[in-house]
Amino acid sequence: MAAASVALLQGTLDVIVLKTLSWGPMHGFGIARWIQQTTDDALRVEEGSLYPALYRMENRGWVRSQWRITDNKRRAKYYSLTPAGRRQLEAQRSSWSAFSAAMGRIMDATSQPA
Amino acid sequence: MSVPNDEPRWRRYLRFWRSDPAADVDDELRFHLESRVAENLAAGMSADEARRAAAERFGDVHAVERSLASLTRERETVERRLAWGQVIGQDLRYAVRQLARNPAFTAVAVLTLALGIGANTAIFSAVYSVLLRPLPYAHAGRLVELREGAQGGGSMNVTAGNYEVWRQRAPRFVALGAYWYGAYTLTGIGAPQRLFGLEASADYWRALYIPPALGRYFGPAADQPGAPHVVVLSHALWTTTFASDPHIVGRTITLNGDPYTVVGVAPAAYALSTTAPEIWVPLALTPAQRDEHADHELTVVGLVRDGVPVSDAVRDLTAVQHELAHEYPRGGIDGSIVATPLRDSVVGAVRPLMLVLFGAVGLVLLIACGNVMNLLLARAAVRRKEVAIRSALGAARRRLMMQLLTESVLLAGLGGVVGIAVAALGLHALLRASPQGIPRLFEATLNAPVLVFAALVALLCGIVFGVWPALRATRLDLQQALREGSRDSTSAVRGSMRTVLVIAEVALSLVLLVGAGLLVRSAFALQHVAPGFDPRGLLTAQVALPAARYPTDSSTMEAFERIREAVQAIPGASSVALVSRIPIAGLGMDCPVWREGSNTNIESGVDANGRSATGNYFSTMRTPLLRGRTFDASDLAGSAPVVVINETLAHWLYGSADPVGRRLAHCSGGNPKWREIVGVVADMRASGLAEAPPNEVYYPTSQMRLSAMSLVIRAAVPPASLAPAVRSAVAGVDPELAVSGVSTMEEIIARSMATSRFTTMLLGLLGLTGLVLAAVGIYGVIAYFVSQRAHEIGVRMALGATRRGVSLMVLRQGVALAAAGVAIGLVASVAATHALAGMIYGVSTHDPATFLGVAAVLLLVAALASLVPAHRATRLDPLDALRGG
């Protein structure tokens, strides 16, 4: 388990959730668990903050929700990506790549400013 | 499907009906926390630990719940709006299909509504333009017309002296503008032209400010006696006479023979009516005028200071006026101020007229709505089955009503659209027919407020006449309706509403027709008023002699005599006279008169109007000389002062005694100048035909000289044909003289009745529209009655009823309905015709002949409208009727 935890940038939660849902429909707890597992708990998300993010994205039409029965026979609300959500994820992915590449170049820079 | 153990069972059912967002949020978060606890337990924590760790990891549950609740509300609002849009869209499409399926019904309903809405919109555009629109001035809301309360009651214009005092002692007014009328002759540009002008103070422009179209207005420096003459032109005069000359400012023009420099052009907005001023020149009160406290001549408009209540400003001014009343007890003022918002003083006189028209056109709309409602009710009966089926398929009553209302509102909307076209035509006709005297009417257009009005009226109509049929159509016993098919089993109830509607329509149209009838009767009465002279074959024209060219009394007298002789020489002119002001056109100088020997205090005098006339004036007018003589060559400027009086004044002053040889004083204040009465003439109507003849005193032209006189020409040929000859005859005497107001006496009388003719025409038109609509309504209900009673009629005929009997039965139904409406309408008319009190002449507002005549007309029309269905009833084949029932 990584000792360092990364403070979450505003708006990144949306991207993380969209990415999570790109694997298929998932309930809120499932999303939390997936983030935890994927990042080895490096991103300490307050799990409660997931839900406003989900609702907001539902209002924007990026995700849709549906009540279903889980494998162990409980009712849970499942979220899935809408086509608009998928487009949003793609848009975010390219800007994140550009951002992280730029950050990487800065952090790895070997020449001092002229 | 298993049910979660901890969820109350009822909640599931609740969710079946509608989603329960709060419960959903609750469920979702609980699921999350319970899953986390379960995982923690599986990892080996104790129950307490597991719960605490889960809660810690989750954060503030309540905060999350709150934010989810608000996000949910946001979403629901959006969804609800979308759903509404869909429902309305659906209803509209359905309504369009329904209306398209019944083109005849739709056309009749839309046209009826278009007539009602269009007429209302046209009249409203006039009402808006005349009554509601703010005046064009920059500070229109703070303008008041100020008049002086008179000792004998009522109010008067303001004396120049009092006006000067007001200006000095009324700090709560930004400006006190004053003016009186002045007539000017413009020469040097085409033919000499008589101009209607205002002599206005510099403050006039500050009070009644609208930015000038060109140049500037005149200020205090120009508003002084002896200052160089300046003039402001009206927009109309500038565009016509001066051909919109862009370099007009600074040009010098000749008015009354004197040079005036044009300083500016006022914008067109200053023209509040078709008789608007053409020029403004400075009032330039002389020191003598500023000391005048008895001659009430000025019209004063005050602009109240911003933030000061009008009542405060007027109270201050009243205190000043009170002092003036003490200071000048002979000034005729009682120390009070009569302040009227300027808009009221501009349009006050025509307000009742506009309101009567607006009310009448509103009645027409109600009748139109009644008809459409009847159509909808008839259709509701036909559509019972459709409604029943939709209702059986699960449509809620509210939903069905919405659907039906959408249809009626759509119908009204279509009626509104066509109605605006009707309004455009109507307004065009209205403006063409409108008399000159109604201020601001000529500017009426179908502008935004008028269109909003039309839309509101249409919407209101759609809802008002739609609700009842929709309620009716959707309140029904499903099983019965389905079982019986389209037979209307509750026709008695529904029939009664339709009956009520038709009775109301008849009553409303009776009110309209009684109003129109009274006006028509009044017009006839006016036509038979003897004016006191013979207007046929009379031509009149005004000539003014500018003081610059005719400075002395003898020069004006000589000039007028030469003009009279020149006109007299025209072939076809059999007699030519001069008078200071022709009858019908109004009073000239109205002031107190006393007979010799009576008290000469103003209070005890009676007012009489003075005119200056040549001796042959009465014979030219064919007004009989009742006693004594008229003026002759012996009545010279220097000889004994004489007058001729009219019959009314003779009776007032002397009763049945002979006034000839007695003496009276007129317009001579506290120091009477006695004049001998040499003759008595018959009365002439002085201000229109409707007003009773006033007291009149005639002076010989030699003893009362005025610079402007009217020619009265008795023609042996059609009088209008003499007009060019009259102009050239005057030009022959002096080419610089303006001849104005050339018209026949019959035209002048017609013009004086233009407003009442306009009202009569409009109300008559509205009355006829109402009558036709009511007739259609009666026809519809009786036709419905026949179709409903087909079975019964069949039975009657099978049992031996004659066609005549059947026909009479149907007719009786129609006439009975109309009779009920007539009875109600008569009662309503008694109240409603009060509104016409000031508009009718020679007939009482409760004139029995009009009331009974209109009632008879309505009953007759009702009988006629019932004839077609009655005839159809007699053509029923008893066998068909019985089988079909």
C-alpha cells in the first residue's frame, strides 16, 4: 500500500468515474471499490463525494442510472455511460494526456531557465 | 423477485405509482455503507470498528444527502418541463387534426372570433392611442393644466397678470408655460396663407419639451416685448409650405406683414390632433398685459418639480391664488386653482365616447364568444363517444379537459390571427371615417401593446368559452355514454346552458341596438333642428387684415367694405354680408350684459355673446327680423351706439316687453357703456346644432371693428362653385390677404356633427354585427332543438299533427328564447344607456320608442332565424324520424 496519498484535483473525480464506468454498468460502491483497487488506495476519495458527482453527471446526461438486483440479491442503483458521457471521457482523456506529458517534461527537465 | 429485508413493503407500492427520490437516495447510500461494513467485517474488524471505518471513509452522510436532494430537484424540474412540452405538443397536434377534420365548424368559429377579436383590437388601438398612450412630452407624467377657479363656479383661463405672479411665487413648478391662440397671415411664399399659431412663453418649451426637429426653440430673451421677432415652425408646415427646406433655420419669413426669423422646427409629435398649431411665436407680454388681472385669456401648463407631489405644488399655488383674490377682488377669481393632469385636459372630452365604443365592441365580443361556445357545446355532444372511449382507455379527466381546452385556445388563437387582419382593415376604415376633433386618434396603429391586447383577448376567449364545454364533455357517465352510442341522454341539462347562452346573446345585442337606436334617433332629431338661418346656398370665408398693412380703424373698415363689394360683384352672388364669426362655429366674445337700470355687478349680469355684423347679415342668412330695424348707413363710428339682440336675450332681459328703444351694456366691466337696442332678430344656433341658442348681441361693424371677419355669401348658383371667384375678388383688393376657411354653410353644419355621426355609424355597425351574431346563435340552437326532437316531431306527425302546427311549435321556441333575452336586455339597457347621456340630443336615454322598436326588431329576427329549422322540421319524414330515433 502506498503511503503517499494524492489530493484530488477538482473535476478529476468526474474523469475517474467516467473511466470507471467505461468498463460497464456499476453501482456507487463498486465504483469506489474499483478506484481503491486500481490506485492501490493512493487516491483517498471521500466516498460520499462520489454521489453528488454521479448525480450531477446524470443531470448533464453523461451517465444514466437504473435500479437492479445485485449478485447477492440486493437492490442497488447501477450507473452506466451514455454516448454523451463516452464523448466527454474521450475529450477529457486527450486533455489529461497533454497535461501529464507537459507536467512530465517539466518535472524531468535538465536545463535551467536561460 | 425478492424484497430487500429492511425496506418497508409499502414503499415498493409507492414506487409503482411514482418515483420517490428521497427514498431512492436513502436506499442508495444505505446500500453503499452496508456493503462497506460487510467488507470490513470480512477483513476481520469487529462490528463497531467496521461501522466506524465505513462512516469515516464515507464522509458527512447528511451533507451528501442534502446535496443529492437538491440535485434531484434540479433534475425533476427539467424533466417536468420537458414532459409538459411534450404533452402540449401532443395536444396541439391532436387539436390541429380535430379542427382540420371539421373545416366547416372551424371556419365558422374562427370567422366569428376573428370578427369579435378584430373589432375589439381596432377599437382598442384607438382607445390606446387616444386615452392610454402617454403624451409625447419629456415629462408627460408631471404636467398639469392650471386654471383659475371662477367666482360664479367653474374655472377660467388665467390672466396675464396672475400668470406673472404665479411664475414668481411658485417654486414647486420647474416651469409654467403659457399660451394663447393667434392667427397669422404668411405672405411671400405662394398664395397668402392663414396660419393657426400659438403665442407661447419661453417656459412653454421647458414644460412641454420634445427635442426640436431642427434648430432650437425660443428662450426668455426672445420672449420680451420689442425683442426681434422669431418663429418656430410646425413639422407639417415645414414639410408642406417650406418643402422640408434643410436651411430653414435663420431664414426670414413674413407674418402679418412683419419679418420673423425662423429659429427652429418643432417635431411632428407636437401635433396632438389634426387641428394643431402651425407656428409658435413668443408671447412677449407687455408691461400693461402683465398688470392685467381681469381678462382671463392664457392657457397655463405647469411642470411639477421632480419628487414633489402634484397636490403639494397645487396647494402652494392655491395659497398664492388666495392672495391674488384678495388683491384683485374684481378679477372674477375665487382664490382656488383647478388643476387637471394634462392628458385629461387633452382627451377628457372624448373619453366617454371612447369608453362607450370600447364597451360596445366588448359586447360584440361576448356575443361572438357565446356563439362559439354554443358551437363547442354542440360538438361536445357529438364527441361524447370519443371522449368516453379515451376516458375508458385511461385518460384522466384533467388530461381530457386539457386536450379540449387546447382545442378551444387554438381556435381562439386562429381567430386572433385572422382577427388582427380584420383589425387592420377595421382600423383603416375607422381612421378614414374619423372626425377631426378627436385628439391623437390619427396616430392609432396596430403596435405592440395593441397586439398584446389582441393576444390576451384571444387567450381569454379560448379559456372562457372552452372551459364549460370541456367540463360538460368530460363529466359523464362512461358506461351510459358507451352503451347509448352518440345519443345525447343529458340533452336537457346541456340544452339549458345553450339556451342561457342564446338568451344572453339576445340581451347583449338588444343593449347594443338600443344604444345605436338612441344615437340614430338623436341624429334624426339633430337633422330637424332649425338652425335659425337657411344654410342652403350659403358660402362663407374668412379674411384677416394684418395690422402692419391696415393700422387704423378706418383703413380696416374701408378695406372690408371694398372686399364685400368686390365679392358682391361676382355673378351668382346675390347678397354678401360680413360677420365677426359665423353661427354653428362657436362663440366669439362671451361676457356679461345688463339692461339699463339693473345692478351692474358681475354676479347679477348674464353672459351674452357679441358679434359684429353688417346690416344685411340677417337678410343674407334669411334670419327674420322680429322687431325694430337692423343696422343701416346712419349707424356710424361716431353716432349713437346701437345693437341688435336675439330673441333669447330679449326674453331674458325684458320678458314679453318690447326691448326696442331700451339700452343695455355689454362687455364693459364696472363702467357701463349704454347702447340702444334698435332691433330683435330670431335665434341662430351658435355652437353646433345640439346646443341651445345663447344670448347674442350684434354690433354694427362700424362700431365694433375687428381685423378678421367672415364673408357670408348667399349664392344663386351652387355655393361651392363661387369659391375661386371669392379668392380672386379678395386678391383683387389686396393680393397679400389670406382667404381661409372657404366652405359652404352646409359643410360647416355637417362638420359640427361629424363626431356624433362617427359614433352613430360605429355603434350602428356594432349593433348590426351583434344582431347578426345573435341571429346565428338563435338559428343554431333552434336547429339543434329540431334535430334533438326529431323523434318527438315524428311521433307528433304520425299522430296527425299538421305541418303548420309543427312549424309553429319550432317558431315558438325561437321567439320564446328571444323574448327572454329581450326582457333581460331591456332591463340592462335602462342601466347601460346612461353612458350615452352626454352624446344624444332631443331624445331621452330611456326613449320608449327606441326600446320597443329594437325589441320588436329582435323578436322578428328571432322568428326569421327560426324559420329555416321550422321549415326543416315540417319536411321530416315521420317514418325516418321514428326509425332513426
